[in-house]
Amino acid sequence: MWRVLRELSYMLTYSKKLEDYSTLARTLAASTIIALLLITRFLSRNILTEIVRLTLIFSFELCLASHMRGIRGVLAGLKLIVVFAITGTLVFYMSYLFGWLAPNPVQIVPGALRLVVLFLGFSLPFQLISLRELRSLMSKLSLDRQALALSMMLLQIPTTLYCLSEAATTIKLKYKGKKPYKIAVPLTLLSFLTSRGLAESYSIYGPPTMDAKLTMYKRKDVYLYSLLATLVFGVALVNVLPL
């Protein structure tokens, strides 16, 4: 299980494999996917329409993420989310069978699919947009201090997941699967060391500038734009089909 957290942390780190595309194209791709997810969630007229739209979006997300991480890396990173989705589905079905308060069985499966698609969609901005580009973009909007705080927070999310996985593996090997509560000790030390390191670096060198060149166009953008246009057209076309 703890190895799954390490794979999950990789899903929240920037990938350089799409740097052949401009910053604008990658930003539009990430924002378009999130917008389509929100539209699909709140504006679908029935469950079947939502399932078809989620399938289209998930196919695009899987194609894009596998290009950055490889299909095996993406599937490994989704293991934990899929386990939560399956567990939640089974619990809801059991609750419904026993007559307890539970959603309609027809809505449970789309809910599980929605969870997986939403996670993959919201993880793509972490992989598509680097922290340098994010800070440069926010700096142009005169949000320098907010950009620094946000970038430091986003940086710690995958780092904490990775360190949690490593600490859990160490404790498991040392105590042969017993005393899992001892994971708190290395994680507490990690938080102290990280805070001290950040405070020392800021007091000595000041906050990093992390300037990045924001590109507006590259040759391969046409390919990414064409895929996005196809996805948007497909999602819109579903609303016209007699589903």
C-alpha cells in the first residue's frame, strides 16, 4: 500500500516531456479539462450523458498523462484512487441492500468513475505547468507573495507523500509490519528539518525568483490544440445525441 503513495506522488510532479509545447498550450489544456469536468458534472441532463462525457474526458486524460508518465506509471498512480472508488462503491451497494441510507444504485457507478476522472484531471496541472511558470505567471499579475506561498505549498504535497511512503517502508522493514504508529516520528523530524531549511535559506539568500520564460507558441501546439478541439466537440456533441 505504501508504495502506492510513492507512485501517487509522481502524479503530482512536473514532467518535462511536454516542454515541446508552449506554456500557453499546456495551460489551456489543463484549464480546458477542468472546465469540461465541471460542465459535465453540473450540466449533464442525465446519467448516461454524464458517463459518455466522462469516458471521453478520461480517454483524453489517459492519453496525455501516459505521454508524460507512461501508461504503467499512470495506472500505478491511479491504484489508490481506484481502490477508494471500488471500496466506496461496494459500501454503498451493501448499504442499499441492507436498507440503510445510500444513494440510488444507478448513481453509484458514475460516482466512482467521476472520482477517478476528477483526480486524473486535477493532477494534470501539476504535471503540465512547472512551479517556475506558475510563479512567473502570478508575478505578472502582481501576486509575488501569493505566488511564493502557493508554490511552496504545492511543492510540499508530493514531497510529503513520497516521504510518508519511504518512512512507512522503513518502519515496516524494521518492525516487521508492527508498530505503524512510529511513522509519526520520522515525519515529525522531516517537518522540522524542512521548516528549518526553508527558514535558513530565506534568511541567507532571500526567496528564490524562479523566473521562467513563458512561451506563447511552438510548432507542436497545433497537434495539442487539434486534440483539445476534438475533445470539446465530442463533449458538446453528446448533448445532441438521443441518449
